[in-house]
Amino acid sequence: MYSEKVMDHFQNPRNVGEIEDASGVGTVGNAKCGDIMRIFLDIDDETHIIKDCKFKTFGCGAAVATSSMATELVKGRTVEEAMKVTNKAVMEALDGLPPVKVHCSLLAEEAIHAALWDYAQKHDITIEGLDKPKSDIHEGEEEDEEAY
Ligand code: FES
């Protein structure tokens, strides 16, 4: 049911933990399943490159695997490039997720956006394409699920 990559990232998640004095922190949850994800970003103010990224996820295995992969995908990228790390990109990198687990990857995308939003707010900058994130991805989830 799960790809080898999903199992690998679930069993050996990368970048677990917290970053002290992070440049941006984002927390999102899904009221329906009760899962919560928090992403920490360490961003270079000059280059806007994400030097480090860590996560804490209180959630299902797919949420752990998608947060782990999402942190790997944004590390070393600029904030603008990190905007391209969508839930689809994360799922592709994991060789797919079962349909009922697609919402878990949305949590990863939204948590990154929330952390970028926090960074943008603190530095008074605008990141193209970034809107104020939802704190609960369950709102509007139906539309998102219909897209797949
Ligand atoms: Fe909710 Fe996976 S079941 S994030």
C-alpha cells in the first residue's frame, strides 16, 4: 500500500527536531484527523536560502513521511523555490501516497507555507504566490481532494 520511500521516510525520518531562534515557524493541523505539524526554517537574510529545516509532527505515518520529504526538498533552496514544493511535488518524491492519505501531504505544504509566512511577516517582505496560510487545513479540504 505504501511505497518503499514512504516507509523509509516514516521509519527513518530526516530533519526531526526544532531550530532555536528559527527564522520562521509554521504550525498547521487538521481538525478532522487531529494531526498537527510544525516546521522550523533557518533562512539566510541576504540570499533568502533555506539553510536548515526541521519538523515535528504529531500525526500519522504518512504525515511523518511527507514532512520528512518536504524538509529535504526545501533545504538549500531559496524561499521562492520553496514555494514550488507543493504537496504534489512531495507525493511524487515519495513515489505516491494512497488517495486517503493525500490530505497528509497537504499538511506538509501548508506547514511550509505557514513557516514562510512567519518569516515574511517578521522581515516585512512579500513572497510571490504566498497567501496567509490556514491554521486548520480541514477548511476547504473537500475542494483540494476533488482536484485529485
Ligand atoms: Fe491526518 Fe495523516 S491522517 S495527517
